Amino acid sequence: MKFKHLLFLLAVLLTSEYSKAQQYYFRHYQVENGLSHNTVFNVLQDHRGFIWMGTKDGLNRFDGHVWKVFRHVETDPSSIASNFVYTLREDNKGQMWVGTGRGYQKYNASTVSFEYDTAAIPPTASRLTADARGILWYISGRKLYRYDHARDITRNYTPPIDVNSVDVFHVTNSNILWIALYNGDLFRFDPATGALKKYDVYKHSPKAGTRDINALYAAHDGRILIGTSAQGLKILDEQTDTYEDVVTSNPNNVSLYVRDIIHNTGDEYWIASESGIYIYNLLTKRITNLRKEYNNPYSITDNAVYCLRRDQEGGIWAGTYFGGMNYYPKQYTYFQKYFPDNSNNTIGGNAVREICEDRYGNLWVGTEDNGVSKIELATGKITHLKPGKISHTNVHGLLAIDNELWVGTWDKGVDVIDIPSGKLINHFESGPNTFSNNFIVAFFKTSTGDILVGTGRDLVKYNRAANNFSNIDEVPFSNKRSIAEDKEGTIWIATSDRGLFYYNPRTGQKGNYQYDEKDSTSLAGNSVNSVMVDADQNIWASTEGQGVCKLNPDKKTFSRYTTRNGLPSDYIFRVLQDNSGNMWITTSRGLVCMNPATKEVKVFTSINGILNDQFNYNSGYKDKNGKMYIGSVKGMISFNPDTFIKDTFVAPVYITGFNVKNKAITLEDKKAIMLAKRVILPHDEASFSIDFAALSFTAPETISYAYKMEGLDKEWTHLETNRVVYFTDLKPGRYKFLVTTTDNNNKRGEHPAELEIEIQPPFWATSWAYLLYALLLVSGCYYFINRYHIRQTLKHKRKLEELQHKKEKELYQAKVDFLTNVAHEINTPLTLIKGPLEQVIENPEEIIANRNHLQVMERNTNRLVQLTNQLLDFRQTESTGFSLYFSRLNITEVLEDTYENFKIPAAQKKLQYQLTVPDQAVFAFADEEGLNKIFSNLFSNAVKYADKLIKIQLWGVENGMITLEVSNDGNLIPDEMKEKIFAPFVRLKNNEKQKGTGIGLSICRSLTTLHKGELYVADRNDGLNTFVLTIPGITENH
């Protein structure tokens, strides 16, 4: 038994070593890249395409670019229950369930929250599993439960086993349960019939320290793959009731601990173990063991692999205990990598320049930094030409001819190696019969068997018979870089400074193509790195910084292909053609596959699995099977374009972020932006950014996008790598944001992600505000129209009033003129009468008998004179005004004199006539004549209208003013007339019987105003009409 075990282990080791040549390249995601913890227990891809990873420190969601970590928050009941996440399952309704040390929670993608659903999954549930249809299975109590979320149906089963001892169980596509117990017993349970059958998968295996079964998987052929803790991988065939141990120990003869099993494609299954990843092929039984290699940046990062998951693109995710997450993109399998490391089976240098194949199936690789390596293509074994066998480790030319390998060195000439023995059999350096320059750049064997050698100066042909070289005069001195031949036998030579030369040894035809700055159809540049002839005999020239040029059939013009046509760089090193006619172009920024017919371009970079983006000069070789070998500055890649499968996967695009002022917004319904249909923003948040991602993990950095903001953009905007777009100061309104992926020809995806965005106007620009504005506008129009009409009416009224006033003024002026004329007419005869009367009166002895009559005549004559003088005074105030002469007056004296003048009229009417003045004289600056007129008119009115009493009171100077009050007990002046009586010709109706003109008070008011004083009728309830006169006064010593 031990011998068989050793033989099996040896077979596994040999198989693993052989399979090591089938390289697998992983991309790594660790804490430094955004993962929350390097211990990954579980991985899941949800129905939308996001990758979820359960770790020791939180749950991670990954979209290919951004990590979102969910951790427990003590103060947030909607957070995940624990940071220790060991189970991730998705049911048939797209609901993800998260298992932590505190039970199972469901993740609400709409609100980005976690919650328990004890009605679906009780707190006592364990061993939560999802079958291929998304039906959840779990154990609770002593029963097995089946939960169909889509139909909301839960069923329970009671198999005749202790379900609490279940270690793991697996549900097949035919709804059969395979259940493993802690003791290693394996059962097949049919829930439909209740049938239970036991299988012993340890009965003929070596005794194990533990019989734990950690993983079960039903293969496509019906067999059951069993992962154990101590005996690795087993396979059970239930049809024959037999099992076999596939691999039980790792290469170090340590028992193999299996943790997970998944199906990749076809007959290939991947097994996660504590000894790395095992890839097992059911049909060939080949086993490949992928382990951590310390000098290999593409190996897995840790041998303790806990979980595996195949994504929608065919890539495989491997979570480890110490090394984080490892991702094996399906596209990485296209490119095999050769680079120097510390192992023996690797090429010697980084800068791979020359590649050729010999007749023995060996691939020779010449480097510029470490000589020549030989790869045995049948076995993958790599050896090196030892130092001393070649003249220099800087190799620029290789050519395998029969049993010879020609090696061109930097400055040591040519070495010829015997391939079978590996010995140096010849060496050439510059000289008269060889070449003029030891810098060997290119070798070429023509269709006629001639060997051409290009150096830093000349082109020579080797003469085998004479073992010497002859110069080819058709090509002048220049730095040769590459040589090719077309079917006509024409030789084409690329130079570093003089463009492209050609010559035909048979016809003697020769020529040179160089750059002409005036001709856009000329060769694009004179520095040509390589030349090649395709299957259609087209000549392709790779230039240094001007793209690649194809000589058109007319042999006169070139077609140019540059970055304008989609190339990543215009620095072209080499062009190869595959079996489908596509041109593979090496550049300083990636590898290009171009369809010359459609001009369609596909760019491959290190993200797609090549070693690096910069390739090396003239480095490329295609073998007879169509496999290509291309050298770069970091090693060499090989691939066969015929094996490339067109990627038909269409990555779904999601909007993953919406930020205002660099802060994620919170929607009103707390819905995740990824699931939101609409976003409403206030006007002061009209500047924002939108994040998005296409859920493709093979090469997410190479995905190009196109977006459009409907309502703002008329055309789509294309983005190379940026996944964030910014909008600034959008106007209020409704918009729709669309984003999708694009291919290399800018063809957009058919299903863009959409988000409606509404920028609300400020309150002053809302519909209600505009309604208010409309109302205000209408009201304003009405107001202004009404005002206009009012103004027009008032204007018309004013015109009428002005016209009426003008007429009244004219009438008034006519009255004044009439009275003035009358006064003048009366005054003249009165004067003539008054003179003789005075003379007669002065001789009383002559007219004693008529004296009384003459005195009556005199009094009435005086009265008429007084009336005419008042009329003339009024005329003066209304036209030119008075000319006053102010002087310091004793107001008391002037008042007493006036008082004396009216004693007789007062006595005649038997009036009580009183004057009260201050003890001290009162002084003022005033016009004496004007003041006499004011006093006389006031006294005259008092005597005229008094009934029994006249009171005259003079007050001293108070607050700079002198006050005089003249009161009488005549008919009281109505309140409404107290101001009007100061207007000209205004008289009270009940006083019309009294003689007068109605202009005396008007004259008093005018003269008072000229004295800076006031004259008014006092408002008193003492039964008297009191006229109050105030004028500025002065003290006696002023």
C-alpha cells in the first residue's frame, strides 16, 4: 500500500511539474488595493455583476475600480451585524444573504442596509447553502429546510440522520442532496421520496487522522467530487458505488486539506486547498498545482486558499487566508510570459531583441542584456549559451540555418554556433573581406539561400565557399535595422536615417523611399525600425515616431497608420501578420491587432495580460503554426491569435456615485443611487459629479465610456479611462444622464445606464413664483394703466382748474381793476369836495346855520376817502406789493395811538372798549405805516361787528414773539370760515348789512406775513371772536 501511495504521489508530482509550463497568471487585490482584510472566507458575484468578498474585517463590494466596505457600527442598527463574514449566498429573487457570527442577514440593495428576516431564515439556522436555481437550504433544529424566496414557500424535511452533525451538504441540479457528517459519513438524500443512501469514501484509503469532509460538488457527468481535511480530493461514482483518491498529499508529502470546489469549463474543476489551487481534468486526469512562487509576480499570493468563484466572464476568484484575493482573468490565458527570475527554467535577460526557430524545434531568444537562451518547445525546458561561447551578451541578430546559429553582437561581430553541440565554430569581425562595422543589426536568408548581414554601416552577403563577405553596392552606407524579401526576389532594407531601400539582384532594379514633408503620401519618416512583407506582398515599414506605413500597389505612395487611426503610439517596432490576415503591431504603448481591411483596432496592454507595454526593436517571430513570439524590454510573450475567442461579454454599466460638493448625496427615500431612477436637487446644488462603472473584471482599466446629458448635450462625449464626469451650474430644468461602454471603434453599447436629474429652480423661479409674477404683472399693468387714466383725468382736471383759475383770476383782476378805477374816479371829486368843505368849516361864523350839515358831509367824505385808500392798498398788495421800511418801534405807543383813534366810534356804539398793555413798553422792528394799517383794520372790524364788548390785550415778548389779541362779542365766526375770511372779498353772510369791502383782513394778513408774523382767529369757547396777531419782538435793551 505504501508503495502504491508513493507511486501515486510521484505521478502527481510529475504531472504537476509538467503542468507548470501551462502558465496561469493572477492579478492580486490586497489591503493596499482597498480590500478591508487579507483573509477572505467567501466570494460571490451577484446577479448585477458586483463581486462581494467576506473577510475577517467586513464585507467588501468591488466593481473593478472602487471598493465599498461594510462594517458593523454599534450605533447603526441597519449596519452589518458583525465584521466577521464567512457566508455569502444569493437566492432566486436576487436577494443576497450574509452570514456572520451573529446569524444571517439579508442585504437591502435599495437602502444599502442589512436586516434580519427571521420568517425566512431563523436565528437558529446554520449551513446556509444555495443550489443552482437559487433555492436556499439550511438546517435548523433537527430539520432540513428549503426556502424558495421567489415563491415565498418554505418546506422542511426530516432525513433519518442527525442533521445537527452535518458538516457540509450540496444540492445537485436534479434536486438531490449529498450530505456529509462530521464523522466522514456521506449520504445521498432525495427530498421528493425521502430515500437515503450511505456511502463510505474512506473504506479502502489509508487511515486518516480526521474524516472531515469540507466540500462537495456534483460533476457534470454525475460523479461527486469530495474535498476532505486529511485525504485531499476524492471522486465518488454512485453508479458503481466506488470512489478513488485523486490527490491526497501536496508535493511536500503533507496531507492535502481541501476547502472548496468549483467547475470551470468542460472537464476542468478547480480545488481550493491549504496547498494552493489544484486544477483537475476529469477526462485526462491531469492535475495542475498552482502554488505561491516568491519570484513570480503572477502566481497566487498565498497557498491557503479558502474559496473559489467563477464569474460571468469566465474569470476565477480565489480568496486566501493571508494573501487577499487572487483573480485569474480568462483573457490572461492568451499570453504566455517568459521573464527572468531566480529559477533555472527561465530566459536569461529582460530586453529581448531577436527570436528565431531552428530545425530541431528549439526557439532561440537573443537579449540585449544577457546573451542567448534556448527554449525546447516540446518540453518547455530553457537553457542558456554559457558566457564565453558568444563574444558579447548584447545580441542584436539571430539566424538559424541548418545546424548553425548565427549570432550578431553589439560591437563584437558575428558568432556562428553549432546547434547540436553548442560549440562556437566560426567568428567574423570587421575587415577587408568581411564588413566595415562590428555592430551587427540584422540577418536574413534570401529565397536563393544567400545570407545577408546588416551592420551599423553596410549590407554584405556571405560567400560560404570562400568564407568571406562581399558588399552590396546597391545599398549605400547607412545603419541597417531590418531586411525582408518579396515574392519577386526584391530585397527591402530598413535604415535608421535614410528611409527604405530596395534592390532586386536578378533585375538590377533598385530604389529608395524617403520622407517628403511636402508629400503626405510619402514614407512618414526616415527612421525605419523594421520592414515586413505580408501575404498579399504589401510592404509594411515601422517608423520611429511616425506610425506604420504600407506601400500601396502603385509602388509610389504610402498609406499611413498612426494614433489618429487608433494606435496607442506612433513608435512602431515590428509588424507581424497572423493566419487571418490581421496585422500585429508592437509599439511603445502596447500590442495592436489591426484588421487592414476594416481598419478595426484592438489594443492589448499589461492589463490584458502581456508583460509590459513597451516592446523592443525589430523583435517578433511567427512559427509555422501561427504562434507568435514577441520581445519587450521586460521579457517575451507568446500567443496564438487563432486561439483567441472573441469576447462577447457585454459589461453592464451602473451609476455608482453621485456627489455634490465632494459628498455623496442622500436621496429622500434613502435609495441607493445605483437603483435610483431620479434625483432632485435644489438650485444651489446644480454642480455635481457622477461616478459609474462597467462591471467587467478581465481588464477594467481598458474600458472606454461614452456619456450624454440629455437637455444639455447634443452629442455623446467619449472617455478613455475616466469614470467620473463633472457638471457645473446646470440651469434649473429636467435632464437625463446616460452612460454606456464603447468598443475600439467608439461603437456604443445598446443598454446605457440612465438617471433622470431635476434641478429645481429657486423659489423666485418656480411655477408659483411665475404665477405670482404674472399676477403682479397684470396687477402692475392694471395699476399703471389706472394710474395713467387717473393722471390723465387729473391732468385734464388740472387744466380745467387752471382754466377756471385763470378765468377767476381774470375776473378777480377785472374786479380789482374796476375797484381801482372806481376808487381813482371817486377819489378825485372827493378831494375837490373835501378842500372847499375844509375852508368853509374853518370860517364858522359865515355858515353857522349850516354847520351841522357840513360836518355830516365831512364825515362821509372822510369815509369815502378811507374806502378809496383801502382799495388802493389792496391793489398794491395784489400787484407789486408793499415796500416796508423797518425800524425800532415802541409797539405799545403805536397801539395806544390807534386805540385813541377808535374811542369815539366805540363810544358812539356804546361799546365797552378795553385796552390792556404790559407795564413795560414792548418793542419790535416793524414798518410803522404797515403796523398802523394792521391795527386800524383790526380795531375797525372790532368796532364794526362788536355787540357790547371789545377787549384788546398786548402781551410782552415771549419766546421772541409779541402777541396782540383783539376780541369782540359780535356774531361768532363759524369754524369753517375762520381761515376763509382772510381771503379777499370774503364776508360773512350775517354781517353783510355792515358797510365794508371785504379786503381789510386780507391786507392785514399780507402785512403780517411781511413782518414774519401770523394772524388768525383763535379757537376758543368763550363766546368772543378773538383775532390773534404775533410778530417778532425785541427787548428794550436789544
